[in-house]
Amino acid sequence: MNTLPARTDVAIIGGGYAGLATARALGRRGIAAVVLEREAELGRYASGRGAGLGRQLAEDDATTRLTIRGAALLRTELAAAWSPTGGILTFDDRAHAETYLARAHRHDVPVTAIDGDEARARWPLLASLPVAAALAIPSDGVIDARRLLDLFARDAHVVLGTPVVAVEPGGAGARVVTPRGAIEARLVVDAGGAWAGALTGDPPLDAKKRHLFVLEAAVASGAPYLWHLGRTELYVRTFAGGVLASTCDETSEPACDPVPDAACEVRLRERFGAVAPALGAAPVARVWACQRSFTPDRQMRLGRDPRRPWLVWAAGLGGHGATASAAVGEVVADAIASA
């Protein structure tokens, strides 16, 4: 459905995970919403470029609550986008591992503590990875980004190829201006990813560039993803007959359509060459860059704006969008429904 209505109850800016999940959750609550996406396809930027790791244990409790709920929905209502591979978190600092184990216990996430030999046995290509402690999380998995976006959008009113150029508060809400015309809305949800806040004059989010690679290397089908949370961070998962890998690099840059840096492959070779010689030397089948966006305190910005009654946030997902998005949609929709 690509028609632009003259009015709607809720106008959602952005057709990525946050915006589409919010539209889905609003529809289930009987609230009319329209998703406005400037590109000709959904998830053109961050949502369509992530690694799709269904990781429940995040860096803090607030994010972990969302990723746990999001993973539960992925395993059930959104199972067509989910592969139940399990996941492994490895650490070169035992105390760091203990903080994650304690978080798992607080949130009732089943985990098994394993040693470095067992972790490396599940990913033989990482034979030299320095592991002081590891956690296996059997209820984790990996996510098909395109399938998830399609599932979210299935019953939503989405208008593609329609950038929002201005938001003008007034009347009973706000007027959302596009090159195709304007929409009157009671509420506006800013789910603009790295661009969130640009239309409302708010400070920009901190957009971090990261590189991902598909390497031509053999790995057992259905292997758990492995994320090394050490001094030199990295992750791997099976992908398209090879290995999807990242050095977890973070470079601040303004919101944009990111392109790979000239030196990104050198960094990949250096990082993986030290812990996984076979991966460090593997041919690169594909490389791309994505942006993850963060608020100043690295907590997601979700719900009603305290100063502007017409504005609602669904932003700052910080790289956890794939796993947390279904829960993010519920939180934002509940905030709207309770107004």
C-alpha cells in the first residue's frame, strides 16, 4: 500500500526495524498508523545491514530486558525470521564473564558456563582465540533481516519513496510534510535511525560506523554465533555458505549511507590473523558498512517526549535492533495507547 493519506492517528518516520515494529504493535492495539520511508525499499540503512545476531545478554539490564522479550517474540510469532542456532559469548577476562553470568541469572536466561577449549571446539576456525571464560546461550539464534522486515510490514500501511522534509506542530498534533503532500497526525513517531531528531531540532545521535565481511570459509551448518567480548572484540556466524565476521570497529561519523573504508580489510586481516589464521587469510566475498546509533547514555530512547505532546521516540537502538525490535514496538505502542 503506497497511497499517502491526508491524515492518520500516528505517522511513523522510518521504515526500519523500530518504525515497522511500532506499526505492527499499534495495529494490534487498533490504532491507525502510516509508516513513511524515504527509500524505495524497507530497511535500506541500519536495519538491513546488521549481522542478525539474536543475542539476548546485552551490556546492561534495560537493554537486556528488551532483547529477551524481542527474542521470545522471534522464537514464536516471528519464527519465520529466526534460526535457533544458540550463541556463545567468550571473554578474555573472567570477571567480565561473571558480570554477564549474573545478568543472565537476574533475567532468567538459561546459560551454561563452558571453558575455552569447548568454545573453540564449537568454532574450530578460532583455534587461537584467547578465552578465559565462555557462556553458551542455547535460546539465542540468528535472524533473517529481510524476512523480519517483511513480517513487520505485512499488515502495516507503508508508503515508500516518501521522505519527510518537515514536521510542523499545530492543531491537534502535527503536520508531516513530504514532497508528495502533507499528513495531519495526532502523534509522530521518530524512528529515523541515525537521523532521529534531525527534523525536530534535537541533538544528533552518536552514529558509529562498523564493517562486516562475508569470508569464503567452511563452517558447520547451524553452528552457534560466537561473540568475543574481549580487549579485541569480534564476532562470527555462518552466512550464505561462508562466515560473516566483524572486528566490531566503531568510528563516529554523521548520519549517512556509509561506505567501507579503504583500510577495513587490513584491520580484518590483522584482528583475525592473530586468533584465526584460516579466517585471517580467507578470501573476502563481500564487505559492507553499517551505522549503529546511540543516545548519550546508550539507553534506547523510547516513548512519549516529555516536552512535546505530539512527539514519540523509537530511536537509539544501539545495534540491538534486530533482536529487540519487536519488544521496542510493544513499548512504544503501549506509550501511545496509554496517552
